[in-house]
Amino acid sequence: MNTLRTAFLLGALGLTSTARAEEPPSATNHELLIHGWRSPSIGVEYRRGFLGIHAGAYPTVISRDTSGGSETTWFAKAGLTGYFLPLRLTSERPSLAFVSVAYLRGLNRGWDDAFFLEAGFRWAVWKGLDLRLGAGLLLAPGRSPRVNPTPGVSWSFPLPG
């Protein structure tokens, strides 16, 4: 039993040492991202190091019409994203966990000011293609908090320096 336990511990130590994320020479910590869906918004982001700043439009289904059908509510969104825990998966670029905080301004359906907290994972799939999956908490005065899934797709462009 002790031999099995020792082998397991040595194997676990070996896995953790090989699973460490190393930043490849072609990876960048300075980039411009064009976002095509909800995470963080339909818009742009500038990232340098672990911090990104983004702005765009954010659609979400948070209400129903009189017949019970979904209604899309649109917001203008601007915020900051922190990236951490780089991990190389399928691309020469590292995939990253992220947390984000943003201000939202409602554009329809009677929504005004709101705040959005989000956490998720940015998977660097191939070349500049990124897929995101996260969850966000929408907070607004006088409204019930809402939790939303936040899928996303982006293309990143490395910047010099």
C-alpha cells in the first residue's frame, strides 16, 4: 500500500511539474482583440500584460414579452478584465482564466445604469481565434440580480512591445 501511495504521489508531482504553463516565445502580452459575441461584449479590447480594457455592446435575454417569448435587452458596456493562470492547450498562445468588472448603460426595455461581474476562461484555439465561456452577474438598482452565461468568440492581433 505504501508503494502504491508513493507511486501516486510521485506521479502527481510529475504531472504538476509538466502541466506548468510556460509562455512560448511567440505569445504576446500586448494585443488588440475584436470580440464578436457577448464575452465581454461585441466590441474591442486592448490588453497589455494581465489587464485589458474593453468597450462595446452587450445583448442579453432577461425578459419575456406578453406571449412568453424571449426579448433581447441591449446595453453599452465598458470595463476592465484581469487575465491570469496562463495555460498552453491547442495554440502557441496561452489560454487564460479571467475576471471582469464593467459598467453597463441600458439601450432599451427601460434599463438604465447597471454593473456586471464576470468570470470565465479564454481558450486560445488557433492562431488568433479565441473562444470564451463564463458566467456573469448583472446588478442594477431596483432590479433583481441576474446570472447570465457568457459565451464569446474573439480574434486577437498581437501588438509590438
